[in-house]
Amino acid sequence: MAWWRKDPVSAWLVVLIAISLYKAYTVFFPARAQAEVIAAPEIEHHLHSHWSALGRNGPAPVKYKFDMGLVKPFLQCTNNKRTSLGGEAVTLEPHTIFPVEVKSLEHPVTYNPSIIALPGSSHFPFLVVSRVKTGTELQQTTLICEGKFDPYLGGISCGTHPRELVVPQTPAKACKTKFLAEIPGFHDARLFWSHQGAPLMIMNQQSRYGCFGLWVIDLRSVYPSLQYQLDRSLLNRFPTVTELTRAEWRSEMEKNYLVFYDHTDGTEYVQYGLGHGHRHFAKLLGNGLTSTNMTSPAEKTCLLRPATWHQATNAIKVVLCKRGECVPGPDNTVYVSLMHNKVALADGKITYQRYVAMWRTVAPFEMVAFGDRALRFRNEHQWEDKYSHDLIGKFVYTVSLAWVKNMGRYEGYLDESVIIGLGVGDRGSGAVIMPVEDMLTCMHSCKNA
């Protein structure tokens, strides 16, 4: 006979002791106790939080499903009134490059303009930063001004006096190449709006961990007039330059990072690179520190051919419908950015091909689609010829991607327009304005990669 039948009093005492111990356990370790009795419907969310906190093996899948049917129109690739096919490219026929002029008496030539739209209450529609063409690459200078449409130029010129943009300098603490460590100034500035409406700038400057790294700063700290054009209550999270780190391997000269945000809670991520067979992004933890690689190990490559891929622009958030036709959500919203394939030609010169990348706005942020053909604009060959570089070659470099109007919201719709900033041959500046929908063509689905 079992012992508890022979001695029921002792059996009840054991049960009471067990109940008391469990109650004490839930008092002193409530989170752990809750995790052990979590209800089945909550397990998926619980695992997502657990893996995101660890920052390992990528975010776990979440419950938000994406409607891949919304991508089908972008997979079409035909000759029509709006697009013409030729070689490995598709030309967007209605859209042409126009000039962007940011110059001063001291600095008459600039290139690689990065452009964002200012709020509607601002005196001028754009904010532009542009890299100065100097006589030596040992001096880096950037001009900033508020831009306007100029009917005499047939493009964008400065409405305010352009001035040099100065940011706090940083030392190269781990640079093995002396002259790189001593180059003054910053370069390759990229402007973008945060999901909360803060004007941010990413730039290359001397790194604490190599020769050059990527730093971010809130433009209100270095261009004070913006403080009067934006909500005064908006927190400045980057009041000085903050280096964006890599928890894993890095090179002596880091370039081409972009920042994006989780649709559900606004968590920041830094994407370091995307290429054939690899993708690397991490969670921004604070003060520039980041997690390890968060890319899901289950994600297949979406870039189907080996090439020298570089991220060219920041990312914008696009709702895959026309305004008023749907409610934005994780099921119909994506991030879109432009990338370069850097091509070395037979004569030793180079050129850049422009491609579109698209990925989801919630963890695990899997790729949705990628361009099958390089995008070109109708008059791009004329700009290449005008600013042809004898030593380097002919190329139009894509610098920035932004909504052409500041609508007081982070996302935009298919029928709303973007402005693309372009640098030409390291000597010229241009831009294109077009509906974002026209840019999404001749792509392939990453679900079939």
C-alpha cells in the first residue's frame, strides 16, 4: 500500500508545504514563474521577446502576415509608355534629372547632394547638404542650405546662404594608416527623418575602432534654425556625434550604413550591408552600441547574382496602396532603399548601377523583393557625358531618397512622390522627382529566391 494511504496526515502536510513553496517562488521570482506557466496562445510572442532580448540567431517569427499579392504589380517588366528595356537596365521614361546647385564664392563646385523635405510651415521646401569639390582629398568640407525650386536654373538652388556645416571632430584611435587618421572634416553625409520626426544625419568620420566609421547626429545641434521649424518638444536623442558600432567584424573604413525602425514599437536597427548570400543588421541598443547580427538564419539570399553591392541611400517606409485606399499596417507596409552595383569596366574605369531593395517593417524584417534590372532615367546618359571623369569614368551616383513633401508622418503611399539626390562624376549634382510607384518595377519576389 502507498505511503500516503497509510499516513494521510503526513500526505496533506507535504501538499501544504508544496503549495507554500510555490507561492513563495511566485512572490520572489514573478517573471520566471509567469514564463513557466505562459498560456499557449502567448508562446509565439513570448519567444519573439526572448530571442529579441538575446540578440542572437535573428528575431523569432511574429504573427504579422504580409500580403505578397501586393508585390505582384512590381514584378512586371515590359516595354510601355513609362518604361523601356535595354540590356540589364530599365529606363523610367517620364522622369529626367534636373540640376541641384549648392555653391558659394569660396566653394563654387559641390556634388553628392543629400535632400530632405522641410515641414510645410518652413519658408523653403528642402534642406540640402552637398560635398565640396576641393583641390585635395585631404580636406573634407560640406555645405548646407535650404533649397527652393529655381525657374531660371530649372532645378533646385539655395534659398538661404550656403554655409559650411561643422560637426565635432573625432580621433582615429585604431587607424594603421597615418594620413587617413589626419584628414580633417567629415564626408558622405546622408540626411533622413527618424520615425518620430527628428532630422538626422549619418556621415563618415574618423573612428574609435578603425580609420573611418559612421556617426549620427541630430541636425538641430549643428543647424540651429531647424529648432524653430519643428516641434519644440521633440527629444534630441543625438545632441552630439555618436558612432554606430559593429559588435562583430568590421573593416578599417566602414561605409554605407542605413537606419530603420520596427513598425510596432519603434525599435531602431542599423543595416550594415546587403549582398549576394549575406545580410547584416543589428539592434541599436543606445549610445551607438549594437547587438550582434539579427538576420534570421532562415532567410535566403534575395540578390541572385554575385556583384559588388553597396547600400546607396537611407530607407523610406512605403504603404503599398494609394492614399485613402487602405489602413497602414505590418501586412501592407515595407521599407524601400536604393542600392548600387559597382561595376569595374574593361578600360579600368567604373560605373554604378542603381537597384531597388524592399523588406518588411516587422521582425524578422525579411526581404520582400529586389530589382532584376538597374533603374535609369531618360536623360541620364547626357549627364554622364557632361560630367565624364577622364580617370574614373562616367557615372551617376545615388545619394539620397526622401518623400518630396514633409507630410508630418513617417510613411508614404504609392501615389506620393519621392526626391532622389544624385551625384554625377564627383563634379555635378542633380535630382529626380517621381511617384514612388514608378520606381518599383522589374523586380523579383524574394519568396521565390
